[in-house]
Amino acid sequence: MSSVLLRTECPNLRFRTRGKVRDIFETDDRLLIVATDRISAFDVVLPNGIPDKGRVLTALSKFWFAHTSGIIANHLISTDVDEFPDVAQEYRETLSGRTMLVRKAERIDVECVVRGYLSGSAWREYQGHGTVCGESLPRGLRESDQLPAPIFTPATKADSGHDENISVGQMAQLVGADLTGQLEETSIAIYTAARTYAADRGIILADTKFEFGLHDASLILIDEALTPDSSRFWPADEYDPGRPQRSFDKQFVRNYLQSLNWDKTPPAPDLTPEVIRGTSARYREAYERLAGEPLPAA
């Protein structure tokens, strides 16, 4: 495994912001988005990093941006450090394999979530009300059941704290009906194409979330795309509805934390070496099965 990066130290780069996982730097009209090995659960950044996690997020986003470019343009310019601005070259060892040079865009502050299966917060809402984001679903569905058709379930975008599920009508009030319709149609188109691709490789794409922005007045896909941080991937040969599924995402971490007497507020407890190794292996397996090749060397 590679060494773990928890915080990007590039003092000669213009720092912009730090999220739960990514450190972002500015250079003229472009951004450098560095995927660290930080991991969060229940909206709390954990003290341990996950080896190779940032490299998986970057490599898999690059893969999916290329795969979905026929549906919608995206913000990615390059992941090759040789093509980064001169000011970044002194940090190539830190940036290599985990950094995207991207176009700046005006972010649309709504998470565009598409669900093809009943899991997570959608399952919890359905259990209580028979709905997801306020929309009624057929009765009698089980946890992890495939839905009759993919559904668009937006959420407010929060830089910290919890994102909140909203209805499509509420989204239209926030960003306008025309843009909401365009985002819903595009999100479902990307999900459908990715689900078909993943199925051919023995993986179920249960749900995913996208972020979009406006660049030169045109809608583009931004942030990350179809990674284990933003999606639920399940091995198809183990699929058994009526219960939670084994996944290639951080559910392994969540399950461990839920076994502890932790109130889900900072500071978070340390992860065990076994959980760290197991999570890293799941992230790498997701990349290798989807991309059809080993994770590129650091």
C-alpha cells in the first residue's frame, strides 16, 4: 500500500478550501483538486486515513468522466502532473495520482441523487412513510430491492453537517423548474449508462450522487463521478434483497463505528488496522473491477 496523505501541504499554491476529503487550490481560471486519504462517516472526518483512497477517487473519476462525456461535458482538464501549471511542479510527489486539474465552474448547490435500489436513507424513509423524498413508492418493497425505474431524489448541498433530502418541487423553487428538469434528465441518463456498464462487470450500481456547475453558461459535471465515496456498488453475485448488501464503499467503516459506543459527534474513534486494510481493499477492488485494470502506481 502507498503512504497516507491526510493534509496537502503546498505552501506556494493558492489555497482555496478544504472539504471532508479534498483540498482545493486555485491557479488562474483553473483549480487543482487533491483527493486526500481522509475518510468521513456520519459527517465526521475520522482520525485515520485509508491507504490508496485518494488515488482511487481520482483514477475512477477520470475513468467515468471519459465514459460519460458523450452524455455531458465535465470539468476535468488533466490528471497528469506534467500538464499542471509550473507553480505546482515542485509538489509533484504529493500531487501525483491524486489530483485533478479542472475548469472553474459556478456550482449548483444541490446534490443530484439517483437511486435504482432501495437502500440507506431512502429505505429508512420508505419504512416509515412508504415514500422517498416525499414521493410514493409501491407497497411491499424490501430493503435493497430494485426499484421499478430509477428515481431522482435531490438533496441540499452542505459543506459541513448533513445534506437534507428535498423533493423535486423544492429543488425547482431553489434553482428553477427548467434547470431542475435538465438536471434530473441528465442525472438519470448518466446513472443508467453507468449501471449498464457496471452490470457487465458484475457490479450493481445501487445509487449515486452527482454535482453540476455552469461553465460559460453551459451545464457540466463537476466534483467526482461514480466513486465509492459518492455511490453504492454491490457485487452482483452476492446480491440478496431483504437485507443490507456487502458494498465497495465506506459502509464497512460505518458498520464498525456503529458497533461502538460513539455518539457520532467529534472526536471520532480510531479505526482498527483490520478496518483500515479492509476498506482500502474495497476501494481498490471497486476501481480494478470497473476499470478492468490494476490501480495505477503512485
